Amino acid sequence: MRIALFAALAPAALRSPPHTDHHDDSCVAPLACQLANRGHSVDVIASSDIEFAPNALRAMPNLRLLRVDLPACHADSVLGIESFLTTASRLIADRMALEHCDYDVMHGQCVLSGRVSEHLARARGMPHVVTVDTLAPASRTSCFGDSGVARWKRWSEALLVEGATRAIATSPQCLSEMVAIHGADVRRTDIVPHGYDPHEAYCIDKRIARAILGWDANDCIILQRSDDSTQGIATAIRSLAVAQARHRLPLRLQIIHAGSQSASLALPEITRLRQLATTLGVGAAVRFMDAWPRDVLSIFRSAADVFITLSERSGFASGALEAMACGLPVVASRRASTAYIVQHGATGRVLPSVDPDSLAESLAALCTDRTLRQSMGIAGRRRAENFTWYHVAKALSRVYENAIAASHAAAAGGCSAPAQNWHSQRVNL
């Protein structure tokens, strides 16, 4: 199968919230490699300013990276975004013609690359697959307000969901939102989550990990990623103060660098959060860590006791998945993907509301019960094994096959999808 896999195409201003996609391009490279390992021919289409991790795209005869120089974009203007997408479509089409590219299916990741890949697929008469992480109505209002760009994104999502040969949701909750918000046809939808690399997220002995980092063996270490929103980190700091006041626990909050400059906290934000911790009397218990390579982060995860993720943004919660792969129980907000990944009571806790009191009680319950932490950690590792990029690529291969079959049936004068129970064939990991 010949696959065109589109990474983010937007300039940096568009890739940052609150504009359009929250998609992390770190998922494209491992997915492309696993698809190539399955024997598919894969071209990764990306803007020239997209940076992949070193050695992320391995040298393989059936895997290519096609970079395209794209123009600047007026990210705060709908007209500017549409002009950018038109130009991007033309430049990528020219590059494909130059390289004599011929594909069986095109796959766009999120809105921007989805719009471009949809245009190119329609022009070539080939099937189009799109992954869209939709937002719940309340979150959509808080993230985007009612700006013209926000309305453009909602319209673009609806356009992609309606026009794609197969539309992919990354969780059951995400699928429900696609149906409720955009009227998605469940016969043409699939559930395929993002994955993780087991060579980057793995469990090591906690005593060894703490010895390497110099962390106290008696402290209860709470780990949180730096891309968990300023509000989420502030809530974690307040909950730390509440837990220490109520339970006298030796809690420590470690804010780990997320590995992406665009997702990391700015210095003024860090300063304000440190001042908050000092004001609440927990300044010594909160630490913001420097950036480390991704393949070293498992040491930090393995040395911790609990992982928390409180962001309300859309997108797949890869941090929670990687933490579970390292044997950590996860305390999470009820966003679409975390409520799917984290099994409440089995692999962690999903908070009905994100506030310092409820978070403090969940942390206290976990930090005072080593047996509970260990059982949740074991269950989390077992669940995470189903979310490796190997499994994701296997599921996507079936989606691509179904998309090609539906496209052929439509070209032959049949219906847009084969006459069978598509709901029962939905891909679930």
C-alpha cells in the first residue's frame, strides 16, 4: 500500500493554541516507521520548518520525508489561513508531481494538514483518511472563545468529517463529540488512538532511578508535564499545599519538561508559579526541571510515585500513556482521551472536577497506600502495551484498506461504504 502521511504544515504561530491544532508531530515519525515495517510505502509530507527528533525517521527504502517550503501565514485571519492552505496545496502538488508520487490513500493529521490532504486526494480521486481530535462544547468555548478563527476551525472540522472516506477519532469520547458536534456518520468512522514508543517509555527499578537522580527514598514524588497548562500546574501546587496541611505527607511536585519548546512554560509563567508555591508554603516542594532527551525521561517517570495530567485541551494525552508504560498510577482530568486511557479505579483516578481539594484527596489516597500504587502501576503497564505504535499501525492499516475498498465501491457506482456492519468493525485498541 502506498501512503501519504501528512505531518503539521502550519507555521509555528498556527501550531500553538489557541489557534488550530494541538497535534504533536512526535507521533508522525514513529507511526510512519511502523507502517513501513509492515511493508507499506510511506511518504511523510511536512513543512520545511518542522523539526523531527534525531533519528526519528529511520533510513528505510520504503520510507521518505518530503519537505516543502511553505510561505508565511497570517494566523489571526481566516482569509490569511485559507490563502496559506491554497498555496500549500499547490506547492505540495508540485512537489508530488516532481517526485512522480502515486498513492493509494492520503492521511491528514488534524485540521490543517487534513484540509490540504483532502484537497489533494479529491483532485486525484483517491481515498482520504483524517484524524480529528474534536473538543467538547464547554472546552471549545474556553479554548477558542467566539473568534473568527475559532468558527473557521469548527467549520473545517465539520467539512473534514463529512467529506473524508474514513474519519478517525482517538477515543470513544472523541467519537461521541464528532457525532454530537459535527454530525459524523458512524458507518464511516473508526477509533484509533495515538501510541507510544516502548523504547522511550519503559519501567526501571524505582530504587535505582531515585539513586541516579538523588531523590529521597521516603518522599512521595508527584510528576507533571510542563505542557499541562498554567492553570493545571497552579491547581497541582494548591493541591500540594492542601495535602501537606491535612495529611502531613512528604509530597514533592516535579514539573518535567515536555520536550517541545512550543509546549513549554515561558519564564514569566514559571516565575509566577514559583511565587504561588512560595506563598502557599510549598516552595521547597515544587521543582521545575530542565529539558532532557526523550529516551532519558523514563528514569524520571520510574522514580516518581504518581503522574498527574489536568489539561482540558483537546488532543491525545500521550503523557498519561507514557507514564502508565513506566508503571505509574495516573490522576487525570476528564478530558476525552485521558478518560479513555486511564481506567478509573484500575490504572488511576479520573477526577469528576479539577479542583485542589479533590486532587489533594486523590494524591493522599495514593501516596499513603503503596499496595494500591503498585497494583495500579501493574494494571497501567498491561493496558499501555495495547497502545504501542506497532498496534496503532496495525489498526490504521485496516482503516486504510477499508477506505480504499469504499472508494472503489463508490467509483463503481455503489455506496460510499461496503454493505456490511461497519460499526462492528470499528477499530478499538
